[in-house]
Amino acid sequence: MSLYKILIYSLFLTIVIEITYTVLLGYRKKRTLLLVTLVNLLTNPVVVLSYYLLMRHTNWNGTCVKIPLEIMAIYIEGELYKQCHSSIKHPYIFAIGANGFSFLIGCFLR
């Protein structure tokens, strides 16, 4: 699969999964769903591209690459949720849950 298709596929799945997670937690306002979408538009392509490039051009272990990238994504997403949406009571926990949910479902879909 080409890098372009990988980026689009990953972004689409991530948004669908994290919107589902958000709705399951009871957040249904359009503003919240839009924020989750925008946050993922910012973080997902960077994480996926970084992972792809590092795996292609280094001999590093995939897990050792994934963990720091996911931690950075969680931190950035938590900060964005904190700054942009006061109704998400625990933005970092929300970001951990959304990313964990997305990661686990992504593992099952492979």
C-alpha cells in the first residue's frame, strides 16, 4: 500500500474510532465531535508519517518507535482538549482513553 493510502486509511479509521469513543462516553455535541476530528487531523498524520519514515530508514524496533510517538500524541491531544474544550473534565485521561481505544481496535484490524 502506498504511503498516501496508509495516511488516508489511518486518519479515517482513527477519526471514526475516536468519534465512536467520544460518543460512548456521552459527548454528543457537534463542537466536541468537531474538536476530536480536528485534533486527529493535526496529530495522526504526523505520528503515522514519523513511524513510517523511522521504520523504513532505521533498524529500530517498532514498539520503541511507537511508544514515544503515542506519548507525544497523547500529550498534544490532551493539551488541545484542555485549551479548547472545558466540558471535557479530564482531557489527558480522555486523550489516553481515545488513543488506547483506537490503538487496540487498530491492532485487531491488522
